[in-house]
Amino acid sequence: MATPSLTRQVALGLMYPTEIATPFHREGWVYEEKVDGYRMAAVKVDNCLGLISRHGTHYTSRFPELVAAIGALEADTFILDGELAMSDQASPAPAERASEHSPNESKSLPIYIAFDVLELGGKDLRREPLKARRLALEDLTAGHDLILPARRLSSNGLRAWAQAILGGCEGLVAKDQESPYVPGRTLQWHSLTR
């Protein structure tokens, strides 16, 4: 279980995209699949290991297999930002919304779709550009079945939007590759929902 100070740090320190209504393309931006899940931080700091929601609620005991997979990641410490989602056993893609009220009733497996890393190996990465954080995230999650990096779509924002629609995604999140990770709402990430 995470300490109250860590829980507060995580809950108050998450970065949120600005909602927009129209797809766009911008040089230097990347486009990721928007996951229909439940926003959570995955933490492994000191003796704390678990899942903390954006409201500060702990879900560690509700998802023991997923927490064990998080603990098995090859880093002494980290804080990841992502979504708890559900996946059919045959597919790593999110299949249905992770329910806060009855996650154990689902016939799917819980997976964690990570889209950013705030801290890794005792180093605060929040001031690093997204492109550097993404490389660290991909290295950390390589080869894991239950912890996956958010899927990148086309490098062209308009094509990425078409991919999101055709793929049945909830939408997409556009991100400036140079953006640091800052708490609160930002104009360097944009969210577009179908």
C-alpha cells in the first residue's frame, strides 16, 4: 500500500489533455489510441507497490495478478501513468471499460495501458520531453503481456483519427513530443473522442 504522501502526489500530479472537437495534424506531435479504461498510476516506490486512481483510491488488492506483473517490471522504482482496461484473453487490445464497481465480474483480463512514465529508477523524468519518456516507457514494458505502452497511430493526425474510427477506439490523444509532464490540464496534449 502506498503512503498517504505518495497517494496525494500521484492524485494531484497527473497531467490531463485538453478536449477538442476537431482532428488536426501538427508537425512534432504524436497520436495515440485513446483507451476506454480507468485512469490509474502504477507505482513501485520504496516498499510501495500498487495501483492508485486519479482520485487517490487504491486498487492494489482488487487486481493482484496485474499488480504482480507491475512488480515484475525490471526497475527498482517507477511511477507510470496509464489506464486500467480489460482485454479478452485472445487479444491485448482493450475490449471493454474497466468497471470501478464490479471489475471481478468481467470475463476479460485486466491489463495496464501505460502512456507515460513520471519517475524511473529514482530519477524524476517529468521535465524530460515526451519523446525521451516514451523511449524509457517502451524499454521498461518490453515483452510484457499485461503492461503495454499506449498504441501509437499514424504520424499524420488526420490519418490517425481515421485509424481510431476504423479501429473502434474511443478516440485519440495528440501529444507534443517536446512536452514535459506537468500536473493539471495542458495544451500540449489534446483529446478527441468519437
